Amino acid sequence: MRSLKTNNARVLIINNNFLDELPTFLKIGMSIKLGDFGTLRLSLSSAPTAPEQFNA
């Protein structure tokens, strides 16, 4: 039983470290591949606006 608890603890540590580092990698423009879950990446898009619709 101890082995199972040790493995669970290791998985939690790895998971927490991954979640701590994830924003850093996304900020520098990296894509994070998560196997069957898909890929995480930051993106930003917008559409042009006519000058008369823009209020600064």
C-alpha cells in the first residue's frame, strides 16, 4: 500500500510542477501538446474597426 501512496504523491508533485510552469511556456509562445487532450497555446485575434466606430 505504501508504494501506491508514494506513486500518488509523485504524480501530484509532477502535476503541480507542470501547472506551475505552464503559464511560463505559454507566455513565451510555446504550444503544449497534451496527447489525446489536444494542444494548448495562447492566441489573440481581432477584426478591424471603422475609424468612426472607434472611441479612445
